[in-house]
Amino acid sequence: MRKVRRLPRSALPADTVQLARYLIGKTLVHDTEEGRTSGRIVETEAYVVGDAAGHAYRGQTQRNRALFLRRGHAYVYFIYGVSYLLNVSSEQAGIGAGVLLRALEPLEGVDLMRKRRGIERLEDLARGPGRLTVAMGVGIHDDGLDLCGDGALWLGTEARPTGEVGVSIRIGITREAHRPLRFFETGSRFVSGPGRLNRVLPLNPEPKNATQRRKDAKENKSRR
DNA sequence: TATGCGATATTCT
DNA sequence: GAATATCGCATAG
């Protein structure tokens, strides 16, 4: 394994889509009192400027203010009453956009991740954005932190060469769901989502996502 | 492998 | 009151 060094902000592309692509293969590290956990980033999604699916779409609020920090800051928020999700802010100060970190391949602190997650299987420790934050010990207290500073949560260089990067539509959203803004390392066992999205292109006809399916089911029921 | 469903907080309408 | 950048468990094929 290569020596992992902190990524300076100047290394991050100053564009949301490019950053999402760039982060594949890089390392996320968290040092806590319990110990260090780290992992290779194998799946991301871009939430670009003017994106109706992005939290910054309706302007800055108390909740999403970290998305408006200059690139390289953590935006953490709570969703579905169950999960915390971690994003990296991606544009210049005052412009709201970010990259959602969706899955990691565990590197260091695997036992600590197992303890935090309460499961054993390596592939499931950080596959999915909500699982990732649990495994890494990331929570709302990390919202707004600078991932390019000298803090405990940071982005690092790649621990080993990155494989081929694939693209697909994003997962779990309804608005602008067709856009090819999800990036992943092809062939990785640590990537979330249905297998058909994890091959290199083709951008297949848009499958219905979970929310839409639920809506349809409900409508069918009330129709009877 | 896919589909269905409940849990549950915060924001927006 | 509805929607949501999810997860874990159940069930079916």
C-alpha cells in the first residue's frame, strides 16, 4: 500500500463533476479516540450547480450552508430519520454544490468499523452512503469541517492505483434522475446499487427508483 | 436478485 | 401534510 498523504485543496478540481470523478480511488481518513478508520472511495455522485436534486437548489439555508463553503469542506446532514450522509463541497465560496460519498472499500480500522456497524461482512461495512458514515464515525458534528486542513477527518491520496471509472445515473432520487452523474470504480465489490448500474455505460433506459415505485403502488391501491 | 415496507427527522409547500 | 441524496428485514422467484 502506498503512503497516503493529505490532499491539498489545490489538488481538487474546481468543478463538481470533475471532482466527483477525481475522488474515485482517493482515501477518506478519520482519526478519533477510538482509533483510525480509512477507506478507498469507490462510488460518488455529483450534485451540480442548478441541479434540482441538489440541496442547494433553493438557496442557502441553515441546514445546507456547508455546501456553500469553498471546495473541500464536509457537508453532513440527516435524512429519512435514520441516516447521516457525507458530501464534499465542490465549488468556490458562495456557490452551493457538492459530491456525495456513497461507498468505501475499507482499508484501516476494519475491526472498529465492524464494531460501529454491528456486522462482520467486509463488503457491507461502507457500501451505501448511510453505512459509510456509521463505519467512519462521521455525524452531524462533522458538518462544515475542512477536509483539506489538518483536522481529524481528511481526504488523502490513493493507497493503490485506481481502476477503470464507470458512470451511471444517480440512485434514490426523483428529480433530474436521468443525468449521468454517478461515478464508481468498475468491478469493485464495495460499490452499492443494483448490478446493472455498475457496468461501464451503456446508460440504459431510466429505471424507476424506489420512491417512484412506492408512489405507483400507492396510486394503484387507492384506485381500487 | 428484486421488490415491498416500516422507521423516523427535517425541510419545504 | 408531503417528500426525502436510506437501511435492514421479509418474502418471492
